[in-house]
Amino acid sequence: MEYKVGQIFFWNNSDSLFGKIITLYNNKVFGRSDCVHCGIISEVEKDRVLIHEAGDNGFNSSWYKITWLDERIKDGKVKIKETIEPLTNVFNNCEKYVGIGYGWLDIITIAIGFLTGFKISLTDKNKIICSEAVSYVIYDSSKQVNIAAEYGLAPDQVTPMHIFLSQQLQ
């Protein structure tokens, strides 16, 4: 596969308890579960790519070997999509969010919304989850692709499946 800056990385491995909960949520809300985590490719070199993503330690970046990604795509654990609109200045737009802590409270508010129907937003950009960060970077890099607006959500309510199913990605 040819990797490009701005492609969205979707991880579909639910071996952890958290991954299993997200898979259950996805199946209940979307009727399918293609991903439990996402990130965005911000740099491409000959044999590796840099992916910015939010995890336990907040929003940061990690290098992934292309051979590793190719194997994960082959075994169905990773899918790659890209926005229909071109993205520019992706690396710098990602770097704006590096160091922001993980939005555990966002996960709780998504769960409360699922259980009650109330959609609440508490953390904004102070703490972020993976999909929230990716949706910010996509918007910052395109100035027109707004995943949250597509679904009528606050940015901290966007999940990886919202991005995966977005009509603005291919």
C-alpha cells in the first residue's frame, strides 16, 4: 500500500477490556464495529510512517514500520482511509495538540449519552480522545471537513466509528 500524509489509521483490535467495550458500543450504536481507535499519518518515510494519536498518555506521535502496518492491514486489524478533500499542513496541525491529556471524562460522557440520550460536552480541547483529536486535525488541515457537524455532535462526542463511516472519507 502507498501511505500518504493525512491518511486516517483505524485500529480494529479489541483484545483489551476497553477495546471490547468500544466494540460493544459500536455494535449497539452503528450495527457494526470496524474500529476501536484512530490516528492520522503525519509523516511518511521510506520504511516507516509517523502517526499522531491519543492514548493513555494523551496526544502524541509514534513511528510505525510500514511492514508492520502492511501486516495489520492484511490480517484485518488496520484499515486506512482518507478525506475526499485534500489536507494540508497535517504535521503542524497535529503538533498543536501534542501533550494534551487523554479525555477519560469524554469516554464517560459518551457512555452517559448512550445510556440516557443526552449529549453533553465537558472537556472541549482541554482533554482529548483519539477520534476527537483526529477530527480537529482533519478540520484544521482542510478548513471544511467537519466530522462533528456531519453528525450534529460536539467534537468530544465523535468516536472512531463516526470518522470511519463519514461521508467525507473514502
